[in-house]
Amino acid sequence: MSNEMRELMQAVGQGVRAYFAPVQREGGTPTMFDPAACAEFDLDAPPSPWRDLGWIENFKRTSASGIAGVAAGAKGITAAQYKTTVEASVGFDFREWGKLQMALAACGQHMNVLESNGSGAMAGSGGAPRSGYPVLTGTTDTKLVMGAAAERYAVGDLVAVDVDYQQQTGYVGSGISAAYVKAAADVMQHPDYVRRVTFNVGRVVEVTSDALLLDRGLPGGMPESGACVQKVVAFVDREGGSFFQEWSALFVLPEVSGGRICFYYPRLQSATAASEVKVEMEKPFSATALHASFRALAVIDRNDSEQVLCFRTYYPAKGAAAW
């Protein structure tokens, strides 16, 4: 075998890129990544509903799976092995701050701070907000038709787009489960509650006479009938609460030479409290990174009905040896 073929077997890259997509929480159904269709997965423009969350650092996969031996014979020599437990976790640091990054790094519910109406009681997650404006016919996931109300917004505004809270219990949030309501009384019957927690948030890049144009498609898809728009001034998460973030994740080690490596976790739940990491720069400056840690939850591989936590895929470089 030539040395050139051997060299192509070394996976050399620049770092790790992170991609996340929602899990359908009611049934625990993940967003699938099929390694046979990897050619359709553009790292710079991933297919919906996958979201590119940038380069990450200090990526570490941990397995706590247990293996035990079966002893046989008079001397008790190990004759076979079996799995006692299957458990895995993954941790890393987000260098970029954004809504999804904050939500994933928080072991709890993530909220939008809605623009205040200037009255009413204050709250740590935001006080009484200004009323929302309904979206009209012709609205899409990138264009919010609002009639004359569009003039109340400006280029650069962040907006949340979702339905009014109507006393329902269970998971709420269009397209992506953003919170779990155990009892309507818990949220004090606020009509804007769903917009406080929704992932359907976008940045306004153009304002027309009757619509807002967004920088990209809303994560939860096209707004539902009856949805309203409210301005978002910040994002907030909290220490405490009973909600767990759960997402599908794909971590890619892009190739510089050699092959590409992918780690696909169908179901990851946040596993530690929110924390930050200081990244040293040129003094006196430093950057602050979001530390994220997750526990992997099981899925069934439809090819053989095995219960698994993670899939590791290697795409050999063209011309590389198979072994």
C-alpha cells in the first residue's frame, strides 16, 4: 500500500462544528440524520430543521457504559461479556452567544424578554409587555404581513411570533416545544406567555409599508393562524425550574485532509446548570463562552431494533485505503 493512501487515512481538521434540531417532545421523536444522505448536508447551509450554531471548543464525549464478564469453569475465567449499563454524555463550549446557544447551555427553560409597556409589576424574566400585533394573510416564515402595524418596528429589531396563550397545558411553542405548562394557573393566564418562551424569533432586516422581512426563516416554521408579533429586547434563562431542553445534535469534524467524522446524538437533554467559561485574549480583554453539557437519551435503530445513544460516522477521503 502506498504512503499516500496511508496519509489519507489520517483525519486532520480545524475544529468541531455544532448543528442542532428540535425533538418532537410528546413522542420523543428526534430529527433524523441519515449518514447515507450526507452529500445533501451542506455544512454552511444545513437542511431544515438543522441549525448551524457555529464552531465549538473543548468538545468532549464521555461514555459511562458498563461492561461485565461472565465467569465460567472451576477457575472462574471470563468466558463472555455483557453490557450492564449504557450511558453517554457530551460537553463543550459555545464561543457564540445567541438564543439557541443560551437555551441549549441552560438546564432549564429559556425565555424572551418582551418590550415593556412601562407599567405593572416587574419580574426577573420581564414585566408586563406591550401588546402584540396579529400577522395577516400572506405571512411566511421570513415575511410577517402586519398592515399598518409594521411601521411600529424598525430594521434591527428582534421579534417573537407565536399564538396567544389560551389556557392549554402541556408543551407550548409553535414548531419547537419551548416550555411545559402543568397548570394554567401557573402562568397567571398571560396571553403573551407563549411568545415569552417561543423559539420563533427573528431579526428584522427590512420594513415595508405592510410587512416585516426577517434575516432567515423562523426556527419553528411559518406562524400559525392567530399568531401575533412582539418586540424582544433580550434573552433570559434561570437557575431552577423543572423544564429540560431536549434537542437532536450533530457534531462534525470537517476534513482538511483525510476523511470527515460525524457524531450524531438523536436525543440530548441538558444535564448541568448554566455556567460560563472565561477565554483569555489580549489583556485586559477576555471572551466569555457558554459551557454546555448533555446526557444522551436512547432511541431505537430501525435497522436492527437495538437501543442506542449515539452514532459515530467516518467518511473516508477519496483514494484512502479501507483499512
